[in-house]
Amino acid sequence: MRGDVMSLGFLRTTVMEMGAPSSMTGSETGNWVPSRQFTGRVVTVSNGVIFDEAVFNYSRGFPFLWEEISVNLPFDVDLRIVDELFSACADRHTRQLSDEAMASMQRMSRVYAVDVREFGPQVFVSLQEDWILVTVRFVVGSHGARAVKDAISRDLVAGLKELGITPASVAYDIRAVGGPPPGTDEPGEIPDTSRGRDL
């Protein structure tokens, strides 16, 4: 159960439900919004549950989160240019948020033993079997993260096109593994498209 707390009572807590990626929730929740945005459902939760499970707070104390965007790129890409592009796109839309997050963390460090110093965009590269995975990490607010990711993603798409860089992908030739051509019943048979097929 994820969402903004609307009301705290002795027995129940009322929450405005918020979506989440399927990897974080699972299909059993019935949540149809795959992002941290309101679903429109107001949910009442028994306070007994709160004492049995962890409670994750996205706003109290430090109302910021780290988000990431990853893109698969070919091995022959110029990583220096890619690093500059990803950093610039993220910084353009998160510079003020990074400054605010740093100030918020400094206030929180007076109360809790935390020491986080990196708030500006960071670019990471990891080698995969078929491509290079380039990930940019950046700070967003506890609300509005999807809009920031959208803006950065659009800038990245435009920037990659301008540089002539095409994201990496893997293509498979089904015939190469010895199977029949798609839509045929026997190896080597070419389907007759001149007449309709009985179903």
C-alpha cells in the first residue's frame, strides 16, 4: 500500500493511494498505475498492520528521491560524448532540486547519522553481453518524479538522434536456427497469400 496519508486515527489510517512499478508491488494489489502518481482510490488501513510491517516515508525529513534512466548503447559509442549528454540533460531539469535536496540533507544530518554528498546527476556505465548499459542517476522531489523523468527522457532521445547514436538492440533470425519460415507448416514452404485462409 503506497500513498499520501490523509488522516491518522487511533484505529485506522486513511491514504490517498499512489501507484508504483509492477516490480515493486505485484499484480495482487490491483494497482493499475505504474508510477508514483495518484490512482484516485482512498484506502483505509488498520493501524494494526503498521505495527507489523515497515513504513516507508517519502516526504518527512527528506522529501526527495533518487531516480534513474537507463539506455542500451552499442559498444562503439563515444562514452565521453554520451556522458556529457546524459549529465547535461539531467542537470537541466534537476539543478534546483539537487540544491534543495542538499540543503534538506544538511538539516537532516543534524538529527540523524547520515552523510550523503552527491546530489548532482551521475552517469554510470556497465558492460552487458550485447551492449553497454548507460544509466543516469538524479534527484527528484517526492512528488512530480514522472514529469521530470519524462522531460529528461525527451531530451535524451533528441540528443541521441542529433549525435547519430542509435540505441542497441538484438535481432534474431528465426530461420537461422533451422526452423520453418514464419507462418508455414513445413520447412521451406512459402505461404500462398493469394487466397484467404480458412480458420
